[in-house]
Amino acid sequence: MALPAKCNNTFSTSDEACAIKTPHQGICPDDWHIPSNADWDKLYRSVDGTSGTESPYHSTTAGKHLKADNGWNDYNGQSGNGTDKSGFKALPGGLGAGQGKYSGMFDKIGRVGNWWSSSESYDSDMVWSRYIRNGGDDAMVDRGDDLKKSDLLSIRCVKN
């Protein structure tokens, strides 16, 4: 997210330096930004071909079209790979702990892709993330609301 280190332990939005602004450039190059929930919703609906208004949007079909056609672990005897119909080439980078006992350790590599959103969750020290699981054709695309700003996730940048 490219926020100051003090934000890893902040629980108050009153600290202006720790507030996520929209669009949030973070570590993205100039003229690019970390996608917000609205950006992710737009992508998922485009892949699903739907026009609903739920946000964060949940999809049971977009995952197979967003996932790369290789690199995913099998799931229950089925290939975990997608079709990459969308050209997104999502890969399963897993997720990692940014602080605490498991700091720097990654889990679920090969099984889950988990990406940052720039939208804060219910608590100001947490953000929404978006993830895809390796489960065959019904590879769910969903959102998580329990990741701290200090956790380690993959990132996709969106052109402004």
C-alpha cells in the first residue's frame, strides 16, 4: 500500500498519513492506482456479464475466466487452472503475514490468489481484499475484510 510503517499498528482514521485516498497510487507506477472495491466489482461484472449493484461483488463464475491457464494446483482431482478468457492471468500467490509471530511467512501458494483493494474495511486498520480459489470450474471470486494493512498480498495496478 506504500503507507508509512506507523500505519501497520494504527487503529484510527484520524491519522491523515494512514488514511487511504481514492485513487490510491501506493506502489503502482505513475498514472496507475491500486484498485478500489468499485474497480474490482467492475472487472468481475465484466467477466460475468452482469450488471448488479452489490458491492463488494461476489461471483461464483468469474474466477475460472480470470485465472491463468497454468500455475494453479489441482483441487479434488480437477485442474485448478482457469481459462484466462479475460486475459487477466491471475496466479495463486497466496498471502502472508506482515507482522507478528508469522511475519514474512506465506500460505496457500498455488491454491489462492489474494489481491489488495484500496478500500478500507469495517476497521480503519483493515482493508478489503479480493481472492480466487483453485476449485475447478466454480473457482469463487470473493472479498475478504479481515486483512491488516501490514499483511502481504499480491497487487494488480489499474491505469488511471
